Amino acid sequence: MAALRRSVATSEAGNLFLLRTLARRIRGTTAAGNEDIMARKNGSSVAGDIAEIEHEIGQLMRDIETRVSRLNAMTRRGASQAANGASEFVSDTISDAAERVRNGANTVSDEAARMGGDALRKIEEEVGQRPLLTLAIAAGIGFLAGMAGRRH
């Protein structure tokens, strides 16, 4: 961006100089001042001056076109770099989010496995400590399931 600003400032200064020079020529007050006007009155070729001014205007137009095309190219490059940067940012953000979800899923899976293992150990301990009570509960559940199955 700094290079672009310097280029635009340089172009503006160059164009301003050329436009001032052109304006002085059109008004007939060049560095020679009024002598230039006197030379024209004494038979100097006005057509030659007009041709020279047209040539200078053409040079100014070509210079402006060149600078505008350079500015367009710089703008396109900047836009392309911005688009690439945005694309990279979005891609990185999505990758980070996916990684966090993956880590969260692994943590939940590990926690569920641990809790399932803990529950199974507690059931084994209860069955080991009170085998008759566990058998009575299992028989009661079986009886209720059998009764529910007959109704349907």
C-alpha cells in the first residue's frame, strides 16, 4: 500500500507539473514571458504551437493511461491477495473448529467408557455382596415382563 501511495503521489506531482506547463503555454506565458507573445505577433507559427500543445496533451493522456493501468494492476493484485488471505483464514478457522469437535468427541467417548466401566463394577460388587436379593429382583423383572408380553 505504501508503494501504491508513493506511486500515486509521484504521478500526481508529475501530472501537476505537466498540466501547469501546458496551462502556461496555452496562456502564452512560458518562461520567456511576454516575449513569447511578441514572437507570435511577429509572425511565429501559431499552428506549430497548437501542434506542440496537442502533442503534449497526447503525452499527458498516455501517461495518465499508463498510470491508471498500473493502479488497476496493483488493485487487482491487492484484491487477489485479500481473497487468498480470507480463504486461508476461513480454512484455518474451519480446521480449528473441526479439531475441537474431534477432541470433544474423543473426550466424551472416553468419559462414557469410563462411566460404563464404573457402573459395571458397581453392579458386580452388589451382586457379589447380595446374591439372593439380586436373584429376587431379576425374577420380579422377568415375571413383570412376562405379564406385559401376554397382554399384547
